[in-house]
Amino acid sequence: MPVKVYVQHGYVENFLSIVIGSHREFLARRSSLERWDASGRLTGDDFLAAYDYCLEQAFSTVIFAIALAEAYINEYAARRISRSYAENYLDKLDLRSKWVVIPRIISGEGLPTDGAAFRLLKSHISVRNELMHHKPMKEVDSSELLSVRDKRDEKVIDAARNSILLLCELAEAMKQIDPDEDSYFVDFLTKWGRKVHGEHIKEAAQADGDL
């Protein structure tokens, strides 16, 4: 007689793969764009096309980093408490609250709200929300348009640059909060996350940079 086995299946590994790939591409294209721009070899439409592609990689990095942070903490709750309890009582919490409340229920300690992990999570959520609930820029004089866009885009770029560090901080905090936690998210990021981040920066600095 076949035995029914309940398996928690989610997209944690897929989202992490997307974040790593888009983060690498974003840093490489950003570095190349800066070098080409400084050389004067990019003008007009070519510059805008290269800039927009770089920005799109930043969008992907930030959006999927937050998707991963939420996918993991939801999976953690379902696995360590129960799926029904998580869906009925925890699912409606906002993401910051989930990272504070869910580990506290399970291990007695939540994500510290005065630490780097929470600070990065909060800033990334803010940027993700601006992207996902996008509103047109306020009306400005044409002479101010680039300045306003640069300020808006720079928030996305800063978040994308630090997205893998956000995930590392969350995984490392979780390992301290719940030493028994055994998951791909925590295992990979605590062992390899900072190395991956460093390698991406190094590659971006050394690459000649095709656009």
C-alpha cells in the first residue's frame, strides 16, 4: 500500500538562484556602464539602453531577494509549526513582523530589530514596495527630470548592490536564533553567501565589460 508523504515544496532554491544570477549581471553591467560612460564611448540611445538593462537587473535582484526572504520564513513556519497554523494565524503578518514573530514562537527569540539584518530588510522592503506599487514621478521641469530619476534609481541600485548581504545577514541571524535550523537557505548563505557577494564584486571590477 502506498504511503502518503507530505512534502513542503516551495521556490526558495529557485529564488536564490535568480538573485545570485541577477546580482552578478547587475554588478558587471553597472561597472561596465561606468567605464564606458567615462570613456565617452556611449551616447544618446546606446547609453539609455545599457542603463535601462542594468536597472532591470537591479529590479530583479531586489524583488526576488524579498520574495526569497518571505518564501523562506513562510516555509520555516510551516515546517517547524504547521502549515495550517501558519496559514491561519501568521500569513497576514507583514514581512518584517514575520521575521520577528515566527522565530520567537519557535525558538523564543525573534530577529533583533536593532541589527543589520532587520535594517537591510526594512530598506529592501521599502524599495520593493515602490517597484511593485509603482507611481508616476511628480511633474517636474524638464531640466530637473534626470536629477529626480537619478535619486529614485539610486535607491534601487543601492538595494540591489546589498541584496546578497541582506540574505546573508538574515541567514546568519537565523542560525544564531535557532541553531537547530537545517535548511538550504541557511546552509548555503552562511557557508557561501558572502563569498559569492565578494566574487561578484571582484568579477565586476576586473571584467572588460561588454554592453
